[in-house]
Amino acid sequence: MWKHLTDWKAEIALANSTHFTFLDNRAIFTKVGLIDYVDPGNVEYGTMNLVTATVVEIAYLKEFF
């Protein structure tokens, strides 16, 4: 799909993050102490700080819209 997008686009990669870093599940699993059980190697959810991830997500969404 990426090659068919004709307007401006950017692919952004953030250190210590994955696609699932920005899901609510990660915050919930972390809060209840299950993140090490659900993602033992930090492969699915990454290790980016939750507050940093939220700040970045809000900033990029604000700029997009």
C-alpha cells in the first residue's frame, strides 16, 4: 500500500519501540504486573517509556490533524 500513496508521507521509527508500543494493552499489562509474562523478551511491546510513547503519539497526531 505504501507505494500507492501519492501525497507526502514519512516512515518514523522510534528507538526501543514496536508497532504494539502504542496500544493500551501495554499500559494495562504493565500496571497489573503482567508485561513480563505477556512479553518476556520485550519483543512485542518494546521498552520505550510509556509516558514518552504517549507524548510522541499525541504530538504526531496533533500535527497530522
